[in-house]
Amino acid sequence: MNGPSHRWDGRIGNPGVPMVFKKMLSAFGVGGPSVDTVLSNPNTRPGLTLEGQVNLLGGDAPASIEQVVVGLVTRVEIESGDSEYAGVMEFLRLPVSGPLQLAPKQQLAIPFQLPVPWETPITDVYGQRLRGMTMGLRTELAIARAVDKSDLDQVNVHPLPVHERILEAFQRLGFRFKHADLERGHIRGTQQTLPFYQEIEFFAAPQYAQSITEVELTFVTSQHGVDVILECDKRGGFLSAGHDAFGRYQVSHADADRVDWAEVVDGWLRETTSRYGSLRAQGFGNPYAHGRGRGHGAGGMVAGAALGVAGGLVAGEMIDEAFEGDFGGDFGGFEE
């Protein structure tokens, strides 16, 4: 047959592609809107604010945006029976936009201010990432009848002055930083509101080596001050087994530059190692009890005007990949 040949030039974005086909592709995440969040400064401290803007770019077809949300996410160690695993937990959510219509190729910038909780764990000291710590700002773009989009940006949380002085005191006393992580649970006797606490681990200094092997330091911070919790791994003697000793101390933010912290921390350690017993209680029970979806688990979602604290794990391969890739590795200890 020698008739004319017919070829279809149906590339995405070609003006000849029917709008209904573009909408179908958008529903599968092809040619849909994109989101990119830019922080004014990724460095912050507990009790301060993260500022930035969410940049939206329309796709090949009009899109109905249901909601734009930013939230802080981090890795948390979760105990289940005799085993332990790490999960990514969102512990703060802030809607920055309600429903809106996004035209094809339309650019839209949405500014936001995110209050950083006082209990937010420290990720960086002396400009270096604490080994074992990750923190990110996740942006979620909920699109009607289409695949949702998201973005993840690294956040660096630096210590408050009183935190810094206490950490410096451990170094002055000869302790060596080992590792830091977050444990899901609650510390009895504190005003802890987040569903996890941070443990900053040190190898014992030589002058303490006969009595302890390691020390774990936890800060539970509020606008009024800091609860300092010490857990010392106490060596056993010739006729006695080793055990953990716990101490809890309260300090004021105003005391940061008023005392000799090396002397104070030395006193804490000597007092703590003379004790026996545990202040720690896993008050939230089995982490599997309420499933793993957002808003479940320890505390679920705490209502607020525009601000919530989520105690559940965040599902999503994108977050796991980002933590494993761009900023999920070990960044070494902090050194002067």
C-alpha cells in the first residue's frame, strides 16, 4: 500500500495532546505541580523560629491544591520487646496554606514562620553534626485527585547557651563524645511534651573510669530552664554487679554564664554515681499499640490553632531515602 504514512507526535507538553490526557498523566504524578521549599537560614536553636517560603510551580494542567503543610521530622529509636528499630517521626506540623487553584506553569511563593519547640533535640555543636542525629523540614503538597508531592530540607539545631556550657564542661572534664540518638518514651518527673528524648553519650573521662564506663546526657528544655538527666553506666566491683545510676538536676537559662560548669557537672556525676535506681519510664507503652500512621502512637495529634505535635511515624520512602542519602550518615563528633 502506497498511501501516506501517519505518525503520532504525542509527546508530553505538545500542544496537540488533549487536556483530558494531561489530567490523567498528572493524576499519576507525570507533569504535575512541583514544590521546593527554601529556608532563610537552616540554622536554628530550640525556642526560636524557622523562616522560609514554599515555592510552587504549576504542571501541565490546572491543579486543585488541598493543603500545603510544613513539619519537622527526625529519626527516633523505638523499642519493641527485645528488639529496637529506627523510624522517621514527624513531631511538628504547621499548615501554611489551605485550598487553592494552581494554573499550568503558575509560580506561587508562600512564606511561613515555624516555631521550633523548646524540646527540639540538638543536632550540631561547634558547627559539626552530632554523630547519629538527623533533622529535616518536610513540605507536603496535597493535590486533589493526584499524587501528593513533598520536599525535604536539612535543618541544623544548635544548643542554647546553657546546653553549650554543660557540653563544654564534659569536654573540659575529659569525657569523649560517642554518639547521640533519640529514644521514644518519657522521662518521669519532667515536663516533657514530645514523644521522645535525646541521649548524648560520652565515654568516661580517665578520672572517673574506675567507677563509670559511659554517661548519657539528656536535656528536657522549656522557656523557664532545663532538666538535666544523667545516666551513668556504673562499673561493678569484685563482689558486685554493674548497674545504671540516674540523676536529675534543674538549671536556669540565666545561669549559663554565672557558674563554673565543670565544677557543677563534676558534683552531679559524683552524686549520681552514689545512687541506684531509674528515673526513666516508658510511659507511652508498646510503639505498635496504635499502628504506624501519622497521628497515631504516642500522644497522636495534639490540637492547636495552627500548630500540632504529631507522635506517629511518617510513612514515605522519600523521607527514608533522604535521611540515608543527603544528611542521614554519621558526621563525626564535636571537637574544639
